[in-house]
Amino acid sequence: MLRRYLFWALGLFALLAVGGFVAGCSISAPKYRGPVSDHFNGETFQNAGGVKAQEGMGPLLKWMLNRDKGEWPEQPDLPPGPKPPTRVGRGQVRVTFVNHGTFLLQFDSLNVLTDPIWSERTSPYQWIGPKRLRPPGLRFDDLPPIDAIVISHNHYDHLDLNTLRRLAARDQPRIFVGLGIKAFLDEEKIGNVTELDWWQALPLSSTVKLTAVPAQHFSGRGLRDRDATLWAGWALSTTRGNIYYAGDTGYGPFFKEIGERLGPIELSILPIGAYRPEWFMAPIHISPAQAVQAHQDLGARRSIATHFGTFQLADDGLTEPVTDLRKALRAKNLADSVFLVLPEGAGWTMK
């Protein structure tokens, strides 16, 4: 009887493993094909200095078997923020934090969204995967017309197909992505997509320029497309000054380079969450202390925190990123007002 049970158990495990492999392959995105560069070897993209995300089952299992998750209570009843203005004029900048990496940036009569996600889960399937623990800070229907969307990379918490489809159907915005991601969105019938390499730039209007800038991360949506498309941050030159959205990134010397090449930076939007345990997360996610250092490297006049408070993607608890950010600011003798933490749904106007 025991032998029969083991036989069936092993058979079920093998079936699940095969099914998982097939599913993982089926959701993989197309791979970029293009000329070799200092960050593309002809097959995969690479971080500067050869920095890599943890790879293989060994480090992942070590983390999974030793998790020390901070407290993160669900907050399902938090109310949304007020409806933003339809547009703001020349020389004005208004920023609304929606959730996770999603910001509504309004300036020079343009409305730009970063990494928009209104879905319940960061997953290929809405019945499994990391679940949002608070509602979006803005109702989708309260969004003004969106002119442009910037996508930092193709992970599910930053490239959310359900949200992109809704925005494409409603507003037909221009969508800007790193190299290789356009082919995936073309397959999904999402149009008006332009892909850029690091340091490539183009105009959004007669007064605004968009530049793709380096980041330190990785990409992939399945088992067969690891690092097959490019990750990036985004810089916007406006009549009020330069705005930088880091996307999802580890710490590296590129922050100084961005500040030197595109500065002065009036406002930077920097991630502070999903950094514990640091031995596992450091190559791909900056800690709050590193976010403060990045703020200084950039020479930013002011920064705003992102990538926290919605999805528990690592072991830091709900309040840890903000608490650690405040500690890091004090250690550098910087005021809290230098690095803002906006509540989801709150709007802030640059003075």
C-alpha cells in the first residue's frame, strides 16, 4: 500500500512539474533580436559591471525556507484619493501616487502614467500570485485622459496587461518600453508602442523630451525569456525641470551618470521597498538607505518614494520601508521634506 501511495505521489509531482514547465514556457514573452551592445550580448541583456539577479533554485529555496516576513495587514477599505485635474499648464508639475510603481505625472498639458497596475494580482493569472493588500489610490475611472505611458520592464507588477488594455481602449496613449517589449505588446494587440534603448530620447511634445536611462534589474514573464528584453528608467525634461522615474532597480554608478548627463534633476521617483533579505534582493532592489544615496548621487532637489505599500513581494513589512527611509535621512542629516512619502491617492504640486 505504501509503495502504491509513493508511486501515485511521485506521479502527481511529475505531472505538476511538467504542467508547470509547460505553463511557464507558454507565458514567456518574445526575445529581442538586435545588434550587440555594451549591455546586450546578442541573446540577453546585462547590467553594467556584470551584476546579476540571484539565479537558480538554490538561492530561491534558501530564501523561501528561511523567510522572516514583516507584518503586513490587509487594508481593503481604504478610500481612494480625490479626482485629479484634467490637465495642468506650462511650467506646472503635479504628481499623484496611485500605488506600487504607478504615478500620474501631469505637466505642460500632458498626462503620463508610470508602470500602471489596477489589477488584483501581479501574476499571469488572477486566481494566484501576489495579491494587492490595499486598493488603488485612484479609481480607474477618475483618471484624466492619458497621453503617454512609460513601462520600466516586463515583470507582472510593472507591465500589467489588463490595465494596459483598458487604457489603450479608452485613451489610445503612446506607450514607451525598453527594447524587445514591443513585440510582446504587438502579440497582445496593444498598439502605439515605441521601444527605446538606454540613452535614446525622443520628443513627447514641443516642450517635453523623454529619455530611456539605465537601471539595474532583470526581466522575464515565463521560463524561457529571462533577460530577453530590456529594463530601464525614464527621464522627462519639462518646462519646470527634469523628472526621473527609476522604475525597479538595484543600486549602481548609473545614478551619478544620469545626474551628470541629464541634470539638474528637479524631482526623482525612487523605489524604497522589497529589499529584505538584502543578500537576495540587493542586486535588483535598492534599500531605503541606498535610495537616499541615489537621491544624492543624482543631485536631485527632491525625491518621492515608490515601490512599497501595495504588494508584499519581499520580507520587509508594511511600514519598514518608510521607517528605514526616515532613519537613512537622519543619518545623512537630511530633512524628511527632501524625500517625500505620499499616501496612495495623494496629489503633490511642485513648488
